Amino acid sequence: MPYCTSCGTELADTAKFCARCGTPLGAAASSASPQAHAVAVAEPLDYTIQGDNLQVARLKLKPGQEVFAEAGKMLYKTPSVQWETRMSGDSIGQKIWGAVKRKLMGESLFWTYFRANSAGEVGFAGAYPGRIQAFDLKVGQSVMVQRDSFIAAQASASVNIAFVKKLGSGFFGGEGFILEKLTGPGVAFIHAGGDFIEFNLGPGEILQIDTGCIVAFDEGVDYDIQFVGGIKTAIFGGEGLFLATLTGPGRVIVQSMTLEKMRRELAPGQRGGDERTPLETLGGFFNSDD
């Protein structure tokens, strides 16, 4: 089994890039032309993330630099930054299929593109209290993120749909069958609720997480759903019947508050906290509140 010479991650025999750090491997590294390498390396993006639990990503664009964003996430821009809403793809079929995939991911039909004619700035934020996470992705490097979390990214990066391969993960996982896959090169930004906790799992190391609390994980991390144990614990423990299990190696980010939990807290006449009665637990067997 080969290993990445840069970060030491275990790799598949057919891998051309390291899923964790994006380093080209073997023939992919030697056959890449200087022109292809120049295209694959994104221009550095100058940005800051400000705030506490209502954070703002401030992107300072150089002349000619372009980013794209989910509709409705922009807070402000300077006059030198021009914007245009369009569908991605070269052909009509690609544009339509791209729009369908974005709706499945919980995103808008169109991306909004921001291009700086001269030096300028544009700011983005999430739609509810939470944190913003930036991923500086190398060429070929990917990260899996929760549905409906994408905010913005450099034009060189891509956002695609990722289907959960295991039926158990799709039926019982809080993320369902669909995740978002962000691929470099370039910087991409996502938003999720509450505060974030980050784990760096070693090979074979396992982390069990409430199914709706996963923010993001490296593409090389294995994602599955497992039964929590005894029936009494599952029914009366208030945590539901299943937990997500993530197996390393790779990075995992967990959120302390999901949007559904926040909705339950703010709904008048509802009980506080995440406690679930036995009937609610059984009634939500195929549906996660998170």
C-alpha cells in the first residue's frame, strides 16, 4: 500500500493525488506540464475572518481575481468589484445538470461571481449564528462538507455533489445521502452553527459523533453510521438510535449547534434542549432531527 511522501497518508494504488494534502503522486507528478501546473495553482487569496458567532469573511481581491458564492451570502462589496449571476458549465446540458445538483445540495440554482477590475473587497456571512471555516485546498485535494454549508470560493476551486455510498449512512445519518465535495486548487469557505471542534484522526482511529453535528472531513476519512448499543440507552438516552462513525486518517470538524436544534429552541411552546421522548425516538427512526 503506497503512502504520500509529503504527509504520510495511506493511499489507494490508483491514486494520482493525495486526498489529504493534494500532492501529485508518481506519474501524475512527473507528467504534469509547467502550463498545467500553472493553471492548477491558484493565486493566493488575501482574506480575514472577523467576529465571534456571527462571523464575516472579508475577501480582498487583486485586479482580475474572481470568486463565486452562494446566492444571498454577500454582505457588501466595493464598487471596483463587479458581480454577475450565471450558471456554471460549458453546454446547456452541463448548466442544467449543474443547477439540479446545486438544488440537491441545498444551494441556489445560480452562483454569483465577483470579479475585481481593480483592487477591491467583498464580504460574506452565513444566514444564522455560527462560524466560518476556510479550506486552502491544493490541486486535487478535496474535503467533504455538510449539505447547504457552502458560502464562497475562488474561481479555480469547484463545488460538487457527493453521494453517501453506504445505505446505512444515507438512511440514518443526519446528513442524508448527499454531502458537498469541495476540490482545489483554491480557498473555499463554509458556514455551520455554534462553535467548531477539530480532530486530527490517525490511521484506524475512530470518532463517534451525533449524526447532525458533522461539519466537514477529509475525503480520505471513512464515514458510516452505527447503532448506539442497547435499546434502553437508545430510547431513553435522548440521543436517538444511531451515531456517525468517522475513521481516520484525516481531519474532522464538528459543530456544537445545528440549525434544527436552534429551530427547536426558538420554537414557542417547545421543550428546551435536545431531549427526546421514547415515542419521538421511535417515530424518527428513519428521520433525523439534525
